[in-house]
Amino acid sequence: MLKAVIFDDEYIVLQGLQRMIDWSKYGIELVGTASNGYAAIDLVETHSPDIVFTDIRMPGMDGLQVVEKILAAAPEIICIVFSGFNEFEYVKKAIKLGVSDYLDKPITIPMMEETLKKIQEKVQQQKIVLSLEEKWEDSRNELIEKATLDLLLQGGDAFPKWGKSFGEYSMDVVGITVLALSGKIQDLPNDPTYLPVYVRNGAEHLLVIFHYDVDTTSLLKQLLYWPGENGISIGSGRTYQNLTDAPKSYKEALQALRYGHFLEQGGWTRFEEIGENPNIPGDLSELEESIIFYLRTGDKAGLVKQLNEFISKIQSQRLNPDLIEREILKLIYLGMEIAKETGEDISKISQGNYLPHIEVRMLNTKEQMFNWLKNQMEMIMDWFLRIRRDKKHDAVEKACVYIERNFSKDLTLQDVAEYVGMNPTYFSLLFKEEMKISYIKYLTKFRIERAKGLLQEGYKVADVSEKVGYHTYRHFSELFRKQVGVNPGQYRDSF
């Protein structure tokens, strides 16, 4: 059974956590408590606990000093700190020291129970990792997968451990690309220019590509037909030369897969295709990303749901009015950036000049601020949908004519979006709304119909593939068989 200790100078906290939590339920024995730093150190030396819960502020020796001393002597101990209001700088220091988690005061029973569940999972993971490390020769692949996942989640902090797991091969890696998959698949074929590592993060299926060559042509050719052969969808992040940028490619891959699912285009969706907006920060929270997604896709119910979750989160953090105002304005400006993707003058969103930073300062209570936020976001959404409705027919009609004239070329979503003067993400959503089919599926269907006509005229399959814009014969054959039911050669010979 694991042993735990609690350090806090508030008597009610110590008593409450001792009596109101069934520690044995989580395989933990609470072996002692302390109300000051010096007593805390004595308790650790006496009982050698596996888990330490400590308040940041305590008399004698504060919680950070206690944690620093504990982890210096026994880095394997799991340390969780309690932080009060306006102690963010202390929390940052605690994280740098290596604490496993921090809990905002007031501490509630559900918070503690959730943390204990996480500790159970972490301890189990630690046991697994320890076992793998003891059997290094037989389990190198598992260690690489763990180190790779850590690299995606932690970036530069996990880089040294990743390098150690990869050994001498790490010196040859020149780049990284992350793919998010809709399900488990067979491995990519072996190739000397890259190494694929399959990892899981909860329900997420990820394939991390470590490049040994700056030329990614071989990988790109594989990805053209690989999703179709495996019956999955994939989203890919951008390729980064610096491996500490792995979290960026990981986040981009998840975004690409999410938009690919919404557009129902299947196959392979690249982050570049969904239209990166350079004015939107790359370090948004999951809630902020979801709010952007629902704005772009015109899902008002989804937007309202995410806004309510955002408000609940802000309320639980007990922020002061200035910080609340800042967080609200950040959302408003993100919404305005999405509105700008229409190419229209966003100052016309409301009557006269739209100046949210002035309007919000006229509000006096949190409730007023939150209601104002929801009203503003719904106003932006309504304006966005109205502009989309007014513009979509002409823009999509123009795009279809352009596709008809240029389908034999390497015609990307960016090319067509640029031709009609729109952001690629905005255009792709507009196209699907008007045509009831995604851009990728429309282009594929159009090309296959043209290919059928050429095959009926007796053209060679390889020539037809080139004429309809597919420069990889295998990719063309796979798409044709999927659309028509027979391969191109069989179709031509039937006439």
C-alpha cells in the first residue's frame, strides 16, 4: 500500500482530509500530518512516504522549500501542492521543482478524489516504466513509445530522455511530423528516410514520424494511399526540424483530424489545408480551440455550450476582475479574427465602430461581464453566418468553374481559396455548406467522372491518371476502385 502525508497550517484542512476521504479505497495509507515545514521534513524522514500533499504557505519552512528538499533526496516521491488565491508565481516555481500537480484552494473532496485517481494511474505508469527500464534489451520499443509521447506532451523538457531512449539513432533525426489517426492501423512500410512510432494518449491514436532525410517525398507518397487502404482518416501537423517543437505538430494534427471529420472528407487532412490564421496564438487552451471551431463551423449550440464551460472554469479559478476582463477580451478578439476570415469589414458587426475593450470596462459585476461575453459572441456568430449566407453561392460557383478548368493540375484547397479570395478554412466550410460535400470529395468525384469518360474512349490508364490530375498511378487506381467498384483497367476493358 502507498503511504501519504499532508502538510498544511490550517487545522480544518488537515482534519477534513483525514476524516472525509477513504484513503484505503485508492490503495493509500495516510501515515501522518504536519502544520509546519520543519515537522513536515521530520515526518518524511520517519515514514518515507510515496506521496506528499503540502500547502505552499506554511510557517518555519514554506511548502516550496519542503518540496525542494524532499525531491532533492528522493525525486521519485509524488508531490502535490495546495495553492491559494494569487499564488501563481509560487505555482510556477513548484512546477519547475518537479511537483506532479497543484490544487487550487479551497480544497474539496471531489478534487482530492480526482487527484488520488490520477496518482493511482501515475504510480501504475511508473511501475510499468520501471519494469521496462529493467528489461531494456527486450523492451526498447516500449521505451521509445513512452519517450515519444513525453516529447509530444512536454516538448523540450522531455528531449534529453527521448535522446537517451533512441540512443545513437537520435543523432540522425532531422525533423518530426505528427499524425493523428481515427483508429489503430497497420504500420507504415519500412523506409530508410523515416521512422514511424505509434503511440496512444488516452483515446488518441498517434503516429509520430522521425525524419532521417529533409526530403519527405517518400513519406508523402505513402500517405496518399495509406489511409484509404486502412479505412481510416488522418490529420497531419506540420514538419518541424527542431524536435522540441513536437507539441506544435501534435496539436496541429489533432486540429486537422477534427476539421477533416467535420468536413467528412476522410483520407488525409493536412494542417496547412485547414488554413492557419497567423493572428491566432498557437498556445490556446482546449476550450479556446473549441470555441474557435464552433464559430468557424457555424454551430451556435456548440458555441454556447463551450462558452458556458469557459465561464464555469473562470468562476472556479476565482480570478480578480482585471484578469476576468482580460480573458473575456481574448475570446472576443479571437472571435473577431474568425470574422475577419470572411474578408469583410468587422467594424460593421455592431452599430458604428465595434470597440469591445471600451464596452467591457463599463460593466461592474462578473455576471454582467459573462452575459456581455455571450451576447457578443452570439452577435459575432450571427454576423458571420449572415455574411456566409450572402457570399457563399457566388464564391462556390466561381470555385466550381475554376476546378472545371484546372482539375488536371495539382489543385490544392489553398489554390482554389486564394482564387476566390478567401481564407482556406472559411472557404472549405462554405463549400461544404453550399455543395453538401467537402471540397476534397467534390474534386475527387469530378476527376473520376472525367477519368471514366477518357477510359471509355480507350486511353491508357497511366495517361488518364495524368490527365485528371493524379500523378501517382497507384493513388489514382485506389480512388477509382473506391468510387466505381472496379479498377481503371477493368472499367476500360468493359467497353
